[in-house]
Amino acid sequence: MESFVMCCPLCEILITVKVQDCAEGREFPCPICGKNISFKYTPEELEKLMELAKNNQERALRRQFPLAFGDV
């Protein structure tokens, strides 16, 4: 996983943030409100976020395509 979909803390729009940007705490402008924002996470926090995102994605795919997972 190379990026997360996160919420801008200022305007609350969903934006795509690269994992590397989160690890390094880089600042970047929000594409909607233009304010500089940054997300800074430790390696442990990033690992948890990636696991959570992976589980959420799998859950969404299971709901959309239950036959592919043998859930029917």
C-alpha cells in the first residue's frame, strides 16, 4: 500500500496522502482549501493504519463481490 485516503483536518475533504509523506511528516497544500497540512506517524502507527486500511478494503470488496470470496 502506497497511500491512504485521509480527511483534511481543516476542510474535511478526503484526500490521498502517500505513506512516505506520513512517515516523514511532509507538509503539502490541501487541493481544496489550500492550507498547508501534514500527517506525522511513527512506523508503528503507520503499520497499524496500513493494516486497518487493508481490512476495510477487504470488507468492502466482500460486500460488493460475495461470490468471489465464497460468502454466499
